[in-house]
Amino acid sequence: MHIRVINPNTTADMTATIGEAARDIAAPGTRITATQPAHGPVSIESHFDEAISAVGVLEEVLAGERERVDAYVIACFGDPGLQAARELTRAPVVGIAEAAFHMASLISTRFSIVTTLGRTGIIAEHLLDQYGFRHHCRRVRAAEIPVLDLEENADAALDRVIAECRRAKEEDNIGAIVLGCGGMAKLTGQIRDAVGLPVVEGVTAAVKLAEALAGLGLETSKYGDLAFPRPKPFSGRYEHLSHLDLQDGSKG
């Protein structure tokens, strides 16, 4: 089984961290390829960042289709480009926020999310509504750290995340914590040990769900809104996306 884990930002160190976490959790025999777009933001901390990064995510999916990838993981907690990515492939595509919500709801009746910045917490709230998990989530909390601090000031960032997780445990009446950033992929064990609650991290959750979906032979439905996009001309910088014909396996 080959899973392509796509870091939607362009920071190579974070891609390496995400890839390492994915490989550590993957089953024997599962091949993990961690990739990132060639162009886009170095971190994703706004709707604008997500919109720009989504194009890179889709190009990474198209590249994966040429390699006959079995499943994809979009490793940003905003799940940028998730539904569009599903249009491009029959393979399962799993976003890390959606995966984490599902996993947390299976082990607890209430959870809180601890993310990086307050403004990205609002984006997480939108996803809770979109995916139908609002009633499971008690609170979305922010450690108020820039995403890149998870790589560049790792010890201080971890301390702030742990402190916010402890407040969540004490104040939110929850059974589990969801970590709200792909850059936290390697922190699960440390946070769990420090806080004493189950901790769900989206990259690892998404890899296991992707393995399960592919192992069950479940493909992305091509009926309704997730059918392959109709081939058409694109202009300017997106001309290379013109006349995609994905139904017969060709890529343009």
C-alpha cells in the first residue's frame, strides 16, 4: 500500500516531521511518501493561506495519480482542498481534521481542540459544523503560537501546548484532546504523558484511516458532486490543468 501524505505548506522541515510521524504509525508494508507543493505559503494560518495552498495540494494529488497512489492524506488541520482533491481520484483522500474528529468521537463523548492561533481555531469551528462534530467538541483552544514555532522554537512551543491542554482537562469536562495542527504530529506521546488524557493527532489518525479505507477496497465515489471534474480549458498559470481526462487514467 502506498499513501501519499501531503503537507500543504512549503516548509521542508515540517514535511519531514509529518513524514516521520506517518511512517512511525503506518503498518508494516505500507509505503509513506511525504510531499509538499513547490509553490505556496511557508505556513497556513488563515483562509487566504488555505486558498493559495489548495492548488498545490491538487497538483500533488495529480502527481500521485501518475504513481498510482492507493490513498492520500492532507496534512493541514484546515483540510485545504479536501473535496476538490477527492474529485481528482478514486483513491481515498483523508483530511487530518476530519480524521481526528472521527477518532476522538470513538473514544470519548466530548473533546476539546488545542491549536496554534486563535484565528485558526475559528477555522476549526467551521469544520466542526461542516463535518457534524460540533456537539462532540466542548471548546477550541489556542496556544497562541505561530505554526513555524513548532519547528523553530520547539521546546517553548511544546510547553505552551501542554499548558493549554492542561487547562482544557481542568476546565472543559472532556475525555480527550485533539491536536489542531499537522506540525504537532510528533508531540502526541509527550502531551499525553504530561496531561493524562487520550490525545488524538490528525496526521497519524488520517494514516490509519487511509490504510483502513484502502484495505477495505473503498474508493472515493464518482457519483454526484465527487465525480471527476469535466475537462475544460484553463488559462494563464493554470493552463497545464487544461483538458484533464481522469476517467481513463490519463493526466492531461
